[in-house]
Amino acid sequence: MGQIAMDKTAFLIRLETIENLPTLPIIVQQIQRLIASPSSNMGQIAAVITKDQAIASRVIRLINSAFYGMGGKVTSIQQAIVLLGLNTVKNLVTGVSVVKMFEDAGVASIFDRQKFWMHTFACALGSRAIAREIHAAEPEDFFLAGLLHDIGILVLDQFFHGEFIGVLQCAVGDKTDYTKAEQNILGITHQEIGEYVAQKWKIPELLVHSIRHHHNPATTDSACAGSIVAIAAVHVADIAAFNRGLDLGYKNGVKPYHTAAMRSIGISESRVNELFDGVEKEVKTVAAEWGV
């Protein structure tokens, strides 16, 4: 199982030829364009979101849940933007769109989707908790970065299912680190696959960088300078979730935090553990509120 079945270039060529590779809904693309335009206004953005009733209603339901604590006060997207801010609503629309895109795409297998989503939401909540702790300007950006960090795994499960099962069998059966098993079997990692898809989606660079570097926060280049803290927060949240058993079902031992990541967020390991006491208490509720 340790022999490389293909190389990175060959895998990316296969990925490029997938005709039904998930694309971000038109609504998200339109919002991104409107936000980038100096002539757009809140009403135009709200109107675009409202056109997609499935996403709009889910966003409003989430805003009124305990997750944001609006207690049923929000009845429209425009009202949500006024109360929570455009960035939070934009991130919610993006997050809801991605979760909706993959929620029914699983193939019956040894891959436990429920464990995947528990880990994902633990990472998202943990990233946001760290952002709030260090007074980051936009904690919701950190939440979304955590929510999207493992999308490469979903792409593998959906479009390369046979090889993906081989990776899982290698990780579980041979007690190999999951990312090393990916490298051995595929010649590429889920971070690189996630980065490829995220770039296709044209989502903000902070999200792309967090997807690509959450396992190796010290290998970033100058292009990632503005994303270093978010990458570090997602890395620390990912490891904290893993070490508490909120993993994907292939846990092999306890993982250490990367020194560079801990230095970037500037808080102690004991404080991270305290923050994750709260994450553990709310993760199941939040995942259920998001519909997974």
C-alpha cells in the first residue's frame, strides 16, 4: 500500500477533466462581484441572496438559532445584514452553500460523514474562538476558514472514491498518518486538492491559504503574509479537535501543535484547551443547526 499509484500532475489532470466538479452557486459568485464593486449597495446584495430561497431561508434560520442568538427577530436578509454585518452574512451564505453542496453526496463506505462534519464544525468553532480570544478583526472569516479546511477530503470521497478508500485503509490498517497515506497512494494531499477547488471558486485568499497550509503552517510563502494568523488558528483548532477525539476515524496517537502556529496566535496551549472545553459542549448543537 505504500507505493505511489500516481503523481501529483497526473492527479490534477484527472481533477481538471471532471465535468461535474462542484462549483459555487451563482448567488455566491454574484455576491463576491457586488462586494468588490464600489457602486453596489446593501439592497442589491440582499436581493441577490433572496433570489435563492433555499439558501436564504437556511441563512435566516441559522441567524435565529442559538448559533447567533437573534431569537427569531430576523425575518429578512436585509435585516440580517443590518444586524450582523455584510461580511458575516456573506460568510454564512458561502458556508451554507458549501455544506448544501456536499450534504447528500456521500457514497456508503468506511468514511464516516457524521464524524467528518463533527470534526469540521469543531475546527470552525475552535478557529472562531481563537480569533475572538486574540481580538481578530473578523472572527467569522476564521469560522469559514475552519469550515472549509477539509473540502479536499469531500472531493476525494465524491470523485475518487476507490482511491480514497485505499487511503483510509492505509491510514487505519497500517496506522499511517492520513496525509502521508494520501501522499503514498495519490501523490497529492487533500490540502492541495482543496486549494485547487477553492481557487476555481475564486473565494478570498485567506480561505484558500488556510485550506492549503492548515497541516504545515510553517511552509507558507510571502503571498500568504496576510493569512498567517488564520492559517495558524485553523491548524491549532484542527489539532485540538483531533486530540479530543473529534477526528475523522483514523486517529493514530496525539498530534503536537506546530510551534510556528502557536507563536502566530500568541496564546498558551492551556488556554487553547480551555477554549475547546466550550467547543466540545456546543459542536453537536451547532452542526445540527447547520443541518448536518
